[in-house]
Amino acid sequence: MFAEQLINGITLGSIYAIVALGYTIVFGVLDIINMAHGEIFMFGAFVGMLIATKAHAPLWAAFLGAIAVTAVMGYLLERIALRPLRGRSGGSALAPLISTIGVSILLENTAHKLFGAGNQLFETSFAEIKFEVGPVTVYLVQAAILAIAILLMAGLWLWLYKTRAGKGLRATAENLETAGLLGVDTTKIITATVVVASSMGGVAGVLVGMAFNYINNQMGLSMGLKGLAIIIFGGMGSVAGAVAGGILLGLSETFVVAYGSSGYRDAIAFIAIIVVLLIKPQGLFGQALPETRR
Amino acid sequence: MTLLELANVGKRFGGLAAVDGVSFSVEEGEILGLIGPNGAGKTTLFNLITSIFPPSGGHVLFRGEPIEGLRPNSITRKGISRTFQNIRLFAQMTARENVMVGRHARSRAGIWGSVLKTGSQRAEEAQIREKTGELLALMGLAGFEEFPAGKLPYGHQRRLEIARALAAEPKLLLLDEPAAGMNESETREIHQSILTIRALGVTVLLIEHDMSLVMKVCDRLVVLNFGQKIAEGTPEEIRVNPEVVEAYLGREEDDGNA
Amino acid sequence: MPFDWLNPYHLQVASFLLINVLLGVSIYITLATGQLSLGNAGFMSIGAYASAILTTLHGIPMPVGILLGSLLAGASGVLVGIPALRLRGVYLAIATLGFGEVVRVVFVNWESLTGGAVGIAAIPQMGREILAALGKSGFSPGTLGLRNNQFISLSVFLILLAATLLSILFFLRLSSSRVGRAYNAIRMDETAAEAAGIDTTYYKVLAFSQGALLSGFAGALFAHTTSYISPADFTYHRAVEILVFAVFGGGEHLLGPVFGAMFLTVVPEALRFVSDYRYIIYGILLVLMMTFRPQGVIDPPLVGRLTRRGTAEGPWRSDSTR
């Protein structure tokens, strides 16, 4: 029924929002799109699965494990694939993009080797628990996902706006050079940003496992492109845009599947990318794209 | 005959008026200097004439025809060429190739002519090569044809940009600080080049900060300050114009602002 | 039999190599104007499906099908290239990636037209068609000293070889002409190119459609080589593979992706290890190339050095400007 679809949509949407936030803070600070973000998310899901389902450890351990692994992956990504490309004069903006594409296919196929193709079960002990709120059935899993997502977003907001490091990040996002001149350790900030974004991807991976109970090594690709669609729609670098766009995509997909044709579900995101880039390339909340000198 | 006419041309960027109600004309055959302190809007005016962006108001007429809505390449085709304040050569191309690109508007070979190497395409390529050789020699770059443009000495690069602009056979040439960063002897060469260009039938509109060059080579001057035209006249008239002097040197009294 | 060494499997690999070369060139053409298009897998599928459908369902002769498939892909290139004018760099790359995915999803879901995920089978195969046609006039491969399967593979290879060589020649000629100069100028400095009198809109869309047409051509040839296509042949992985040909082989000279496609098709065949970990190696290659040699293996100075062998050095050194 409608209310349940609404809850499904918001739950899915908040997971999307978390993934999109990972993209958006990296874009805000580095001006690049991390095409490997989706694959890091996928690894988070698998680590979570290994811990929660294979090792039968409690869920919080799965989260910790996923966060730890994806944080390290983010660090390595920044160190190896991104930092050497920075500050190269006349470097095209495409080089980091291509580099992260390289990392993404590396990760995707490593996962294929490690975990095999096909779906893997992600079982949580409380998958079946549900409760009635009036006429509506809500699963504990959904409530947990929503709660975690809100906590995460609140935590991110606090970090960005209330802590010194967060302010440093926003300054760096505003202007790398000036932030450096003002004494912000931009290298540390950049590394921290990528690590935080990747960990958020890891958390989202575990949440997806909780929500759908099945994960596979192709989900990184699909989630990656959807995350892209969201930030393009919401405005690259915009935190509000990532959240709004994520929820919106979650709702759209849920309703298209419920009331329309499920086959075209994945196309929504791609079509959204194309339409937005044509009509308002800066997205809902973004600033006008700079005139690049060619 | 009036070649170029600016009628109340303006350009706003957000709240800032970079160019505000500027009107003047350029007569065929003259060398007109556009001067003014930094930030006066001179290059913006060039960008408006060549349609890099559209004006916020006013009209630009070339040979009586309004050109402000046209694409830059159409304006080049109509007969206006330009150089850029920060040299924009194709650095990885050779000097000759840069000038050959400049010849694009005056040649026509398309896909099939190029792939099939038809007689007319080969003839056109030969003619392009010949013409570019002439232009390079004209601008004192003979012998440097096969140098990558980015590796040329600075003065040569500026002259190459002019050669490229001339390849389009303009009736009006816009030069944006052609003598910037040049020493005295190089500046004298630029002076000579400008006169040669005029002798070839090209009208010149020149932005320049080197006052000695400006005074010697220009027939008339237009002075801009803060986006507005503050004076127009011969070099002698402008030299003694109190508003112009004030614009460049600032007010005598300290009015508190910069 | 005198041609026992002629191995149909090797010929098949060589045939796929040639198709990869065409794909590599297709991404290079648009890149030559500074536009990175990651949607060529989509254009490839348009050419493949169009030709497959026309030849299987409507009995259109194969050469016509290939031609129409290519033209349809080229027309799609125009449709994509025009809106793409508003986009730069990263945004363009992602939009074209999205386009490729949309095409794939449409083909997967439009079952009545494309057979959906199952794909289209029994597509007329170039070699077999030739064998059948020649058989009607009494010819048999045995007279050439070839077995049937050798003949089939050899014909396909030779057709693809001709197509590839002609395409390379076409674009080599184009790149040293007025059109090629326009492409290069646009890539190096679009504003200056426009100011020099080049209609950048026309040439950017032209490059897009040429790249799309070539991808479609490769797709149609692919369909008539494998005789079976499905959406799985035209995924994001295919788009990335094409990208790797150009990035690794060289993005600044036509021969770059030619080399890249050849190298990256042959090596996995020769080294089983490489084939198993192919995409992992592609990934590492992309990262390494961007860090150490972003212009790719084959760059213009290298081509200059290789073609200048034996002649005196010019007055300047062609060292890397990177």
C-alpha cells in the first residue's frame, strides 16, 4: 500500500543520500568525481556480509569492519590515484576521472575474484522483525536504516559546521589555495575528506545489505552511477542537494517499480543525469558551472 | 567610410558594469588606439566586438551591419580578426600550422575533399602553405615555420598571433596589447608591423599601454575609464586632456579611496 | 593441406582485434576535438542491433544492413553531439556514459524489437555468407587448399582488415587536412579556434557523429562476425575497454588507440594470466598511465621520432612538453 511504498522509498532514498554525500564532499573539496566510490560502497557491503552473516558477529561489528576497510581503501585511493595527479600544471580535469575509473574497475574485478559472481546472502538476525503503526507495517530494519542514516547525516553536518576540521574542509572546498595560505593543512583535509566519504560508502553498503538481504559485486556500478545522478541533479558539492536528490531518487524508483515497469528502474537515474545536464547543469542547489578555458 | 561603429554598448557582469554606454567609430584605413587604466573595460570591449559574449545593451555595427548576435567565427568570416591579451596560440602546433588554422575561414576543403585529396583540395593546401609562408615572413618569422609555437621566444609568439589573425584576411584587426612585455627594439618592430599592416589595407584597432608606441602609431585615440568613454581625439589632444591625465594618475587630492 | 597453420581461432582473435581497433579510433575522433565520450558502446550497439534486425527480420542484404546500421549510429551521434555542446570535460564524459547505459537498458527492455536480454541469434555471418554465395557458382575452399572453417574465418578477417585499413587511412588523411587542423585547434583552445574563424559547433558535432558512425560500423561488423549479439556485449565494461585502448595506446595521435587496441587484444591472448585478470590490469594501467604518462604510449613526438629515423634532427628537440 501507498504508505508502505513511501517508507520503502524514504529508506532507499536515505541510503542513496548517504552515497551521494560521499560523492559530494569529495567533489566539493577536490573538484573531482570519484568514480571508484560505488565500488568502495560495494566492498563495504561485502565486508559487512562477511562479518554479520559468515562470522555471525553482531551488526555493530559489521559496521565497524566495513568502516575500517573502506576508510583504508579511501586513504589508499587518495594517496595513490589522486595525490600524484594534483598540482600538475595544465593537467586536464579528465586525468583524475580516468584514474578513478581505473580504480573502480580494479576493485570491481577484484571483488569478482574474491567473492565470485552472483548474489550473496546478507542475513541479519532481526530481518523479520516488524511492527504495526496503525495500518502500516514497518520493518525494524527499515527503522534502523533510517535512524542510522539520520545519525550519519547529523554527524556529518556537525562535523562540517561545528568542528575545526569541518570548517577547514569547507574552506578548502571554497578555495584550495587560500585555505592553504590561511594555515589549513589542505593535504590532511583532502585525505580526511576522501576517507570520510569512503567510510560513508561503507556504511551505506551495510545498510543496503540490511535492506535487501542480497548483495553482489555488480552493485557498485549501479550504485555508483545512481550516486552520480543524484549529485548532478542536486548540484555537485551541495550537501542539501545530495540529501534531497537521494530521497527523491529513492522515492521515484520505488514508485516506478510499484506502479510502473520495473525493468526501467535503473534507467531513471541515467535519464535524470542526461536531462539535468542539459537543462540545468549545475543542478538544483549548485552554483553555475565555471567557464572553463579550453 | 565607417568600418566599425559602437553605439551605446554596455556589458554588465552581475551588478558590475564593465562597459557602460560606450560609443565611437573606427574609420577605414585608420589606426585607432583604445587606451585607459587597467580594468577600464578595453579587453571587454574587444570581447564584445568579437562576440565572445553578447552586450547587455547597445549595438555593434560592422560596415553598417549589426553583428552583436553572431558567433565569433562568423564575425571573423565577415572580416574582423583579433589577438589576445594573454597570447592564445596553439602551443603544440608549429608556427606554420598556427597560421594555417588562421586561414580556415578563407579556405573550404571539407571531409571528402580532404580524404580523397582531390585536385582542388591539393591546390588549396598548396595555396594555404604559400600564403602562410608569406605571412610568417611578413611578421619576421621566416625560418621559424616548423618551430612548435609554445617554444618560440615571447616576442615571436606575439608576432605569430598577429600572423595568424592576418591569415583570415581581415578588414579590421583588433590587437590586444601587442607590445606587452617587449623591449624597445621589439616595440619598434611592432610599430613597423602595424604600419605595414595598414599599408596592406587593414584597419587597426589597438589596445596598448605603451604610451610612446600609442602616441606614435595611432591616428586617433579613444580613452576608457571605469567602463566609460572619457575622451576621444588625436594623440596631441588626448595628451593634454585633464580628465585623461587624472584617470591615469589619480586625483591630486586624497579622496580616501584607492 | 598447405594451409594447415592457418588457425581459425587465431583468425578470430585477429578479427576481434580489428574491431577493437575501429572502436579505439572511434573514441579518438571525438577526443581529437577535446570531447571525451564514454558512450561509444551505446553507438556500437545501435549499429549492431540495427544491422542484425534488418538482416534477420527483414531480409536486407548484409552490406546494406551494415551501411544502414552505421548511418543510424552516426545520426544518433548528431542527436547526442548537439546537446553535448553545452557540456565540458567531466560532465560530458558522464553524460555520454549515461547515454550508453540508457541505450543498453532500452535494448534490454524493448523485447519485441531486440529480443531483450536474450539477444538476437542467427545473424548472417560474413564468412558463411560468402562461402554460400561462392558455393552456388561451384567454388569450394578446397581448391584454394583451405578447409571450410579456415575459409570462413579468413574471409571475415580479410573483410575486417580492409574495413579497418580504409578507416585508418580515412582518418589519417582527415587529420592532416583543414578539417584535422580544425579539430586540433578546437581541442587545444576552443575560444582561439572560434576566433580564428572555425565553426566549432559544426566540427564538434561532426566529430561526435564520426565517432558514433565508426562505433556503429564496428558494431554492425561485430554482429556479422559473431552471428549473435545481446545487451551484455555492449555494457559499461565495453565502454571502459574502449577508453583503455585510447588512454593506454595514446590519446593524441590516431595511431595511439590503434596500438592500444592491438596490444591489449593480443597480450591477454598470449598470456593466460593477463586474460584472467584482464580488467584488474586495465584498472592498474589507467591509474599508472594517468600518473606517469597521461598522453599514452604513442604520442606525437614519438611518432615524429619513429618516422624521422635516418633524417637530420630539426632545429628543435621534440621533447615532451609535459
